[in-house]
Amino acid sequence: MIECRNVSVRVGNFGLHDVSFVIPTGAHAVLSGPTASGKTTLLELIAGAIMPTAGRIMANGTDVTFMPPEVRRVGLVPQHGYLFPHLNVRRNIEYGTAGKSSADDLSRGFGIEHLLDRPVASLSGGERQLVALCRALSPRPAVLLLDESFSALDVALRSKALRELAILQGDREFTVLHVTHLESDTSVAAARLEMRDGTLQQVRSL
Amino acid sequence: MLLLFLAVPIILLVVLGGAGIGGALRDHDMIAALETTFVTATIATFLAALCGSPIAYALSRAKFRGRALIAAIVDLPLLIPHPVAGIAILLLVSRDTAFGSTLLDMGLRVVGTPAGIVAAMLFVSAPLYVSAAREAFARVDRRYEFVARTLGDTSWSAFRRVTFPMARRGLASAAIVTWARAVSEFGAVVVLAYNPKVVSVLSYDRFTTGGLRDALPIAATLVVVSIVPLLALRALRYDRSNEAV
């Protein structure tokens, strides 16, 4: 579950104002809106990169508003992956699992098991995004935030990744908030949130 | 024109003094000076890295009151003449100050000892380390650290597992520049410790006692020694420019 209650924040000249919504446990919601409407800022608030100036943020029933990112159990897949360049693919995926190997199962599910021993510098943009997704899923987060995380994948790979994500979500019951501009990404979503100028304009079920 | 002005005197020095390098390397004073130089420069570099890395990291990442003041303090030794730096350290460690007398009570003499050489080298070269290390840390996008924290790392473990390994080439470059600067230091060292002699002081000593002829082989050896870290630096930079991230 992700819940924002009257959340506001100011970052430089930009701010979010009085954002409130609830995404139930195990649901997949998409977040859309024009550029600079506050989508990434909202994800950063939920993940703990920035702290709100007002309001509360709940993740899986726990008030995480001022908790450090490492205890929130909130996974994040940035658009550009931010894979650690000094580690190979396997070690990137296993980064958050303290030695427990989850790389084989996850990489098989997303069709990247052949990349496990590759250095990340040799990956394409789409491969990087899938590795970043596996890395975020590896420590079994309660909440997963996707920031245009499939933008470099072609249509076929994108729908395969979304299907695999939906299967994992069914097994593990984590909640997904997915920033995307693509209508096709709403196929597995239960709700849509729309942002504009730092405010939440609309929340509707799909 | 400037390139010629920079290169020709050094080339001339190596060409004219090069023949004497073999003899210089059999000279007991030279061997002792090389040993003293390398050991003290290495200790000074280690101390600069140990104490300078947290400062460089804080300056590259954190916004805090007094940040500009700390940056100015770190840069200060670059702006003052090196003999003046030596005199300043001499004042600090003299038996007339509380700090100096405490050191003497602890049995640590600074003036005229390798400790004095390390202090002088550290004073003049640490700013270079902090400046280069700060750049190395700044090149690591802080979003890598944040992603590591969403994967369960504390800020310290994110630094240890992500930022440090990603900055390590830049930090190694910083250490090499610091070491090379420490090896070539003369002005501050000569004020604090004429003896035991480092190579730069030995070349000056030979110049004042025996003239250019005696100083040349020592000076040429110092130039050749200085080329080693330069080559290491070039190799590191070449590696980095060929490293796709």
C-alpha cells in the first residue's frame, strides 16, 4: 500500500502541493502528466530522497515520512537505470540481497539470464532497464516505483516485462507506482493518477 | 613558445645531467636522500588521503554553513610562498607554543627530523589532494548513492560500496599528484629540516657547495623520478578515457 496524505514539498522553484492518494496493497497504478509536473519528485518523496515540508507518507501500513530510504522497503527503478558500473550484471542484481542469490530466478523471468556475467558497460539501454528492474525486485520491496523504466524497450519486450512483473506482483503482493507516458503500459494497471503543475489532478480506476 | 620554454630547460637538464645519473645512484648521500624523500612523501600522501578524503567528500556533496570557509582554508597553502609555509609550521611546532611543547613532551621532535619533512610536504601538497579528490567525488552522480540506499545501504555503506569504487581512479590520480608534489617540495622542507636531506635539498646543497657541475646529476635524477608519477597519471587517465560506463 502507498498512501500520501496532504503531501507538500518545495525543491528550488518547484513544489508539490497537497498531494493525497491511496494505492492498495498489491495494486499497480500508473502516474502520468506533462514534463515537469512533479512525477519524479513524487517518486523521490516516497523513496526518501527528499523529505516533505508537510503531510505524511505511508508505505505498507508504516509511516515512512521521515525514515531513511534503506528501511522503507521501497524499490526504485530510475529511467536510466543507474547500474553500478564497477559491478557486473549478477552483482548489480544481488546488490541488495546480502549474499542470497536471486539473480538467476529474476533474470530468467525477464529473459536476461544470458547477461549475468556481462559488465554493465556492454548493455543496451533496454537491457540496462531490465537489469535495474531485477536489482530493485531482488530485495523483495513492499513498494516498487518505476520512473519510465521501460522507455528503452521495444513493444514486445515491454509487454513481456509487464506480464512478468504482474506475475511477480501476484506472488509477492508488492504495490507498484509506475510513471509512464505510454497508454500500453496501463494494460496491467488498476488505477491512473494524473499530475499537473505539482498537484494531483485526477485519480481514477481503470 | 610557452611549450618550448616549459620543455627545453628540463630536456637540457636531463641531457646534460643524464650521464651522471648512474654515478648519482651510487652516491651514498643521494641514496639516503632518495630513501628519505620517498618514505616521507609516501607518508605525507597517505595522511593527505586519510584526512583529506572526508573533507573532499563533504565539499563535493554537502551544503552546510561554513562550507566556503573550509574550502578557503584548504586552498590557503596554495597561495603562500612555500618558505613562508615552512616558517608558519616552524612557529606552530616550536617549543614556545603549547602544541610544540606537547609534541616535545611526547618525545616527537619535528624540526630537523623526517616528521618535519612530512609536515612540510603535507602542508603544501594536501590542498592538491583535496581539490582533485573533490572533483573525483563530484563526478559520481549522487543518484547512484540514492539507488544503493533504496537497496538497503546506509549512507556509509553506499559510500563504501558505490561512491568510493566509482571514484577510485580519480582518487588514485589525486594521490599521485600529491606524491609528486611532495617529492619535489623544497621551500617548506628546507626551513623545517635541512637534514636529513631530501633530494631537492641535496641538489640545492650540491649547487651551493660545488656549483652546477655537482648539482646536475642530482637534479637530473629528480626529474627522471618525477616522470614516473606523470606516466602513472597518464596511464590512469588513458584507462578512464577508454572506460565506457
